[in-house]
Amino acid sequence: MKLRFVNDVEKITWLYKLSANTLNVTSSEDLVEIDIFVATLKQQDCPVDLFTFIDTNMPHHIVFILEYENSYMILLNYKDWADNTHTKFKITKSFASLWMNEDQLSLEIQGQSLSRIYDNFVAQVSGIGEHKAGTLSEIVELEKRISAMEKEVDVLQKKMRKEPQYDIQIKMNKQVKAKRQELEQLKKQLEELK
């Protein structure tokens, strides 16, 4: 990681610290501060897992603004604490915007608490937008389950096509149909939450 950091990143600048004191909002034990960093890249196709690694090991929530030759991308990781000691995070899902010009680069600060502000940042970058019924964590978790189930269905379909025995193909086809129905139910749940 150290070598990749040297090869891919020119510099990182700490741009803003968003906290209960700086924004006059409430904080919680789980979210005390949001830091905004600008990372100037040496190449545009820098793998984002480098920033995931950094974000996992930082004790605050982070929004990265990646910069390459006057183009910008917002990158943030939806994350939870890995344990009760609040020393390390586990990344639930990463979200990145498209590359944009400086005049298009913005995140609106909305909410009366740091956790709500961070959720709104995630909603803006992810395209989830305003959500009606569910919390952002429920939506992200459901999207993760849907993605895993879609991969499971694809794997099962490939196995079914390669299976030479007809009776086993029929059993596998029933499994695929059941998984597809379950997948449709999950997608309906997601639509209700959004």
C-alpha cells in the first residue's frame, strides 16, 4: 500500500473538519467528525481501494475529493465501526461520483446531526437521493444483499447450463426460479424504502 500510495498520489490536503462545534449540530458516539480530504492523483485511473484502506484505519468519517488535471471525483465509503472500541471501521459499500469540473463539484450540508449530514452526503454521491421510509443503512444493506443474490443467480444459471444430467438441471432450474422470486421481493422492498 505504501508503494502504491507513492506511485499513485501526488499529495493529500486536509480541506475541512466538520464537527458538532464547527457546524452547530449534534454529534454521537458513532460519528464525532467528518473530514474532507483532497487527494491530487498522478493518474486518473488510480484504484480506489487505496482510499478504502486509508478510510478503514482513520477514526473519523472521511469524504475524499480526488483531483486529476482539473477534473474531480467525490469518493466516500459508507462504514460502521468494526467493534465497540471505535478504533477501526468496516466498509459497507463505497460510492464515487463521476469525474466532473470544479464548478460542478459540490455537496450540500443538510441535517441537524453529523450522522444525518453524512447520510445526506452518501445519498448525494450514490444517487440514492431522498429516501422515504428507510434509513440509509437499511437501503445500503439491502442493495448489498441484492447484488450478492444476483451473483448467486448467475453462478447457479451457469452451473445449470453445464450440467449434463437433465434431472439435476430441473432441480437447479427450480432453485434459480426461487432465487429470482426472492430477488424480486428484495427489489420491491428497496423501492418501498427509497
